[in-house]
Amino acid sequence: MSFARRLVSLLVLTALFCVPAVAKSDRLQLVATTGMIADVLRQVGGEQVEVRGLMGEGVDPHLYRQTRSDVTAMTRAEAVFWNGLYLEAQLEEFLGRLGQRKPVFAVGEAVPVEERLADEEYPDQSDPHVWMDPGRWRHVVLAIRDALSELAPEHAEAFAQRADDYLEELEALDAYAREVLTSVPEEARVLVTAHDAFGYFGDAYGFEVLGIQGFSTESEAGLARIESMVNVLVEREIGAIFVESSVSDRNIRALIEGAAAKGHEVRIGGELFSDAMGGRGTYEGTWLGMIDHNVSLIAHSLGGEVPEGGRQGRLAATGEAP
């Protein structure tokens, strides 16, 4: 057994047997790895749950490693929710062992296999960024509803009602996205980002997506990849590319400089939320706000028609915003 595996085993055993017991709460004590999952848990769980999200604003889940306080939180929790599909690559072994002792739900894997996108670099794996398409994210909402009902069946009716309400909002957001993204000229529907996190978005809304890095930010973009992408920008006259809040903009800057050296000007269309949401307590710090921000920014930057303030701005103008 490698040193890393022994360390993971020791952390689990130490946490399970050495963490002091905590007083029983009326609320389900839950841990979620990503902010997107934590947000849905809070929306569907309501006052029946207390949720701790491990990964906050700007955190890259592909590279995230559990801290001692994370281990304590997960072993004290009544259940842990994670995306799976190899998103939280560094947590996989820990969560696998923890799942032998308490409920651990890989809710991203609720998306049917036939609806998942394949990883071209690793054919036996799927693209884990399922939250980028409301249609696929619906499966995750339902999986969270069912998991909560399993954990607290006495509140199943409340979970079901909140899930239904949330799914209505999800469908309204999807309709808004289709409206504004359809207004982008067809020749401009090319989305260039730091890493390949927007495949489900592109598949859902008819955009070609070009990521400098692969699905995981662990993969490095070599000079050949940068040069190839520069040529694409120049040949297809792509004028706007996007940075991501949880990924370094180094490669994006390299593309801009490379295109400039060939006489083609490329601007940054804005910052998208890919693997992490905005700050807690902000609109962009919710899944609905994250997707609204991305959709509105992409449509606006690529020549589409977008209401001021995006969907939230439109709802506020009509008095419908919460």
C-alpha cells in the first residue's frame, strides 16, 4: 500500500474513532463538496437541513484536497453529498472508504449514462460538469430529493414540494437561456474558455466549445495546444474568449498575445463561473444565479440580445424577482 493510501486510511480511522460526539440536532447535518450541490441541498432541504459546503468561491474541485477540518466535518455529518464522475479526484479514495460507514451520495452520477458526454482523453470516464445544463441538472435535484427523503422520511413531503418548486425555477431559467442564446448569430456561437467545463452547455444550447485544457484542470496545455488554439482564433476571426473564476487566466492571456502577434485582436468577454459559484450570499453564489450570469454574459459578449441585468434584471423590472 502506498504512503498516500495509508495516510487516507489513517485519516478516516482517526476521524471515525477520535472525533468527539456532537449533540443531536433537529436538522440533518450534511456536508457537500461543491457549492452547486450545497445550494440545491439548502433549497430542497429547507429548515430541515444544515449544510456545510467544503469548496467555496474560486476553488477548483479537480485539485482540491481534504483538510483536517474537512475530515472532521465529513465524519461528523449524517451524510455527505458529492458530484462524482471523477470531479473531486483527490477525494475519491477518502469518500469511498467513508461510504462504507455512512451515507455518501454521488449525485452527479444520477445523470443517466446515455445523457453523459464522454471524455475524449479518457474514454472510460464522463465529463463531470453536469451542472452546466439545466436539463441534466434536473436529475441531480431529484436525486437529492430522494436522498433527503431516505435520510428523513418524515419530511419527504416537504422535500418533494420544495424540489417541485425549484424545478419550476430551473425550467424557467432554461427557457430564458434558450431565448437569449438563440439571439447570438450562428457564426458567433463559439465558446473559448480556460478548460473544457462547458461541454454540456454547448450540447444543450448549440454552441461549439473549445477549452484550452481538458475536462480536468490537472491536464496542462502544451505549446502545441496553445498554438493550435491561436490559429483557430485567427482563422475563424473569433473576437471574444472567456476566463473562469476558478482557473488561472495564464493560458487565456497566452492566446490573446499569440493572436495579437498574428495581427488579430481578441478581447476577454468576461469571467464565467465554471467549477465554483460566486460568493456566498450573492445571487451568483446560487446555482440559478451562476447559470443566469454565464448565459447572459456569453450571449451579450458574442453579439446576442440580453435584458439589462440578465434574467434577474428582467424579473426585477416586472416585479417577479424574489
